[in-house]
Amino acid sequence: MGHFHAVVWLDHREAHVMHFNKEEFELERIRQHGSSHYLQHAKHLHHKSGTRTGNKAPENQAYYHEIVEALGDAQEWLIVGPGAAKLSLLKHIHRHHADHVDRVVGVETVNHPTDRQLLAHARSYFESADRMRPQTE
């Protein structure tokens, strides 16, 4: 992919991963894999009624591994989403991909943007963030 910046919007059912620069972008969509029972309730993992046992449904670590893999070699990652999935991804990165923790430059709550809105938000975010970082020559 070869872009310096990447943004991922995710919830517990799907993720939209974009690698981009000022002129172009590449988009990959990742869908949660698992049993139909899990997927049916993945939207509301905080509800104890999401499983037969009444316990909270377990996080699908393979889903988060797939997202990190899709973020690939981008050097700066912005993680956004409407609920707790973005924080679950961040925890997953800390536990399983500790060498990539420093790539995460921001975590924000963003409802359900279109892909174009997500791209515009990410470009604006990194434009502002890049101005705040020390410039090297």
C-alpha cells in the first residue's frame, strides 16, 4: 500500500481501513467472522443477553488481528468508531502487537460516516496533527 497514514473506522461487526495521502486512498472492508449467534449479538456486546450463558460475549481476537494486518506498514494510525470496539482494538494492539503501539496517534469517537466523510475527517486530523509535531529536516 505504501501510504504513511491510515485510518480505521470499526464497530464489532465490520471495519473500514483506509490508507491515504493528499491525492489518493485505498479502502479495505473487513467483516467479523464467527457463528451466526455471535454476529447477531456482536452489535451489542455489552448486553449480557448476547450469549446463552448470560455472560458478555467474548471478543473475537482474529477480527482484531485482521484489522492490524490491514493497517499494514502505515506509520501513523487513527482509530475511530461509534462504540467500545475502538478501545478493544487498542487493547488488542497493546497485548498482541506491542511493537505497533507507537503507530497509534489518535482514538476518537466517530458515529457512522460514509467512506468519503471518513477520509475527509482523517485527512483533516493528520493535517492538524502533522502541524503540531516537530518538523525534521
